[in-house]
Amino acid sequence: MNNKYVLSLDQGTTSSRAILFNHDGKVAACAQREITQFYPEPGWVEQDPEEIWRAQVSVAREVIELASIHPTQIVSIGIANQRETIVLWDKESGKPVYRAIVWQCRRSAEICEELREKGLEGVFRDKTGLRLDPYFSGTKLSWLFRQRPELLQKAERGELLFGTVDSWLIWKLTGLHETDITNASRTLLLNIHEQNWDEELLSILGIPPQILPELFQCSDDFGYTKSEIFGIPIPITGVAGDQQASLFGHACFYPGMAKNTYGTGCFSLLNTGEKPLASPNNLLSTIAWKRRGQIVYALEGSVFIGGSVIQWLRDSLRFFSAASDSESLAKTVENSEDVFFVPAFVGLGAPYWDPNARGAMYGLTRGTTLAHIVRAALESIAYQSQDLFACMGSEGNQEILTIKADGGATNNRLLMQFQADISGIPVIVPENAEITALGAAFFAGLHCGFWDGLKDLEKLWKARETFEPAISPQERNALMQKWHNAIRTTRDYAK
């Protein structure tokens, strides 16, 4: 296996990336290209599906060149992708009929409220483990069909295909219309108990079943790439939504193990084993993965605006030229001087699920500097994540002993230390930063025999650095109380 590799396609919200992994789980080559975001109206977020594809295939070819290998040395491809983002394309031409509606987009908030008023929240919650929120795919597609009835008519005639980003990439790579069970579990259309598309939910949302992709396990045979893409056909044997891929990449294979990804948003997942848990604190119950016929579930909490708050400070307010500058700037002050930043630009995720909330800052004085605001923005990422950990700790029937962390923001040591401080839990950053892509590679490599089993994978996960809590419980509780005051005020303002 010394000269063999698994190629991971890591299609995220802000960029398309490709990473080659060797048998030791080490990165042999990596390439990345940013994706354009469109904001046609407040709270709306879109992308160009063709740009997603062009960027993804471009970086995939680039890593092969960077590693100086031949495509025959790639044993398999794994795909991890931004979840809930929808693509609708013409079955005959393969062309998108609308821009991709991104998971962050809030345009279907009225549809969610309409369904709640009809008393349907419980129906969706019981079957899907999710909430009625614009975050999820189903109401985005329902909105599109309401706005463009001619597309609904084409869908009913079987002329259109629907999918999340994994389906779109698989279609472009193989010509097959498929998805995996984890991405399907984020659509509001899948019954996570029966593990199939649900006719009742499809009927409620007005979605023709014939446009849906075929369901597969995370480790499965998804077909072969078209020969013209890489010169030879390469099997795709692993697919998972990015957060489930991250959980698997962290080797959180057993109940009670948890991770947090610090990316555009923040996503905390807790492995709950073979049975889904209902959450009284508005966490989601979702499918963690399925392989060899065995299903594993997870509790999930989602923070909509995580690292993207730093992007906003960089791009919109021009506080600094590079996101990495945020740490050095924040370190010029000892603390935020009681400035609190609630980055509810697209509403609040778990445990609040308030689509109407909008961003706010509190505690500003004449002594407030740019550094205080940047520090408060960084701390907001940790505060939001701690809200999730607190809920998980009370619901998972087990204390969370460590937080395995990944994502670009883990390079910010100030943020990681503050996360440990405000949570009272050690935060462990892995040696391999490409955890999401590694999880996709694990799914693919297990199915094709590149790795033998979970014990092999556990040996590949190694810690780079551990951040221990360094403040008192009293100080921690006082800070969290002020944070929750800021949250309450923000939500009251939006009413």
C-alpha cells in the first residue's frame, strides 16, 4: 500500500478541496479553490453549481499533479460535502435550472412557520429527528417549486433531478443519481428510523418522489468516474455529509464520543449508538453513518455563524487583511472588556432555533477598541459551541470528558484556549488537520480494503495539542450568564 492513495473530495461552503491520503492517513497533497457566495436578498445565500463542480474537479486533478502520481495509484475516492444545500438540474442536459440554495439561506422561513401553524412540527421531528427550520433542504425545494411552478411541472414529468451537493458531484463524476444516508437524513424528507424517503413528508412539502436520488450507505459502491475526468475510471466507495465525516475522521466510533468542527459554522456531534435520542433541548437527532448494514446515530447541535464571523470582519468591515490576523489583534487586549458579540446574521441555530434573530453587539463604551470587538467575535464562537456542549452533556447520559476539535479555526490558539476555559473541558486538536476529508477517506478505504477495520483507523488519530481549562467555575458561570443575557436581548429585539 506504500504507493497507493485514497482521494478525498471535500466540498465545503466556502471552498472546494481535494486531499490525497496515504495508508498511514497522512496528507500526500492538498489543493483548494474558493467558491463564490451570492446574497441576492438579506438572509439569502446562493452558489453556482457549475462553479462548485469546476472547482472540485480542478483541485482533484491538481493534487494528482502535485503528488506526482498516476491515477492508477488511487484505489478509491471519498466525498464529504456541505450538507442541506440543494441543487436541481435537468435530467437530459445535466444543467442546473437554478442556483444552489445554500444551507445558510433563510428564504423558506415562512414555509416553516406555515407548517408549524398547521401542527406539523411533531410529524417532521418524530420522523426525521430535525426541526422545521429553513436550514434543511426540504423547505428550500418546496420554496423553489412555489416560486417557479414550471419547475414543479417538469419535476412531475420526471425531467428534473434533485440532490444535495454530494448527489450533484456524483452525477457529474459518474452520471448516476445517488446520495448517502447521512446527507439524506438532513433533507427533512428521510425517515431516519425506517431509513427511506417518507411519502407523507414528500406530500406535505409538495415534492415529487421521482426526482430523489437512490439511497446508499456511507461505505458503498457509488460507481466509477467517467474515464475522461482522470484518464481512467476510479471507484467512489465512500460518501458522507461533512459533519458526519468529521465525526468518523476523529475516530469517534463509540457512544459518548464527541467532536466540534470550527468552520463556516460550528457543528457538534455526539455518538449515541444504534438508537436515536430525542432531545428536549432542541438538538437534532441524525444519522451518524451506516456501513455493513449497521446504523449509528448522533445528537447534533449547529452554530450557523462560526468562523464566517471572522470572514465578515475581514471582508465587510476590513478590520484586517487575513483571517489569521484576528488572533494577534485580539491578543493585544487581555479580555473583551465585557463586549459581547452575537453573530446571528442568519438567525440562531441550536438550541434556540430562532430564524428571525439578527447580529448584535453589547457593552460598547468609548474605551472599546477594534481589538475588543475582534476578541468578542472570536469568543462568540466558543460561547455558541458551549451552549451545545451543555445540552449534550445533559442528554447523552454521559459526561463529555474531552472535545475533539477540527476545522480552520483550530489554528487560532486563543479561540481554542477560550473554548476550554468557557466549557471547563479539555479541547484536543488532532495532528491531522484534514479530519473531514480523512473521514471521507476512511469510509472509502474501508469499503475497498485499503484499511482493514476500525482498530486500524483508531491508530491513525493522534493529538497535536491539548488546551486545558484555566479559569475558575465562578468566572465561567459569570461569563455564561452575561452571554445568555446578550442572547435574550437579541431575540427580544427581533420579535
